[in-house]
Amino acid sequence: MKKVLIISSNTNTIGPLKRRTGNFLPEVAHPYAEFARAGYHIDFASLTGESPYLDNLESARRPR
């Protein structure tokens, strides 16, 4: 079986104002769906091994 490893960021803040950030779900979900449809075994990893964060678009528009 073919395999693919999807590596995602697990950072949750960005910039000097520490604006909340994370992975934009479609950027992970779309490749996952395509690889799954093609019969790949899919694994996920992050740079530090911790859980990734999803982008909270509402908070991203209003920096704290």
C-alpha cells in the first residue's frame, strides 16, 4: 500500500500581537480526501509532535 505523511503546523499564535492562528481546515481536508480516494494510507504529524490547532477565523479578524 502506498503511504503519505501530512505534516501540519501546530503553532497557535503569530506576530507581535500574538494573533491566534492555526491550520485552515480545507488545506488539510482536501489533500486527505484526494489521497484517501487514491488508496493511500495517510498519517499525520506536526513539527513538535503536539496536536495541531485549527484556524479560528473569527478571532483572526480581531487581534487581542
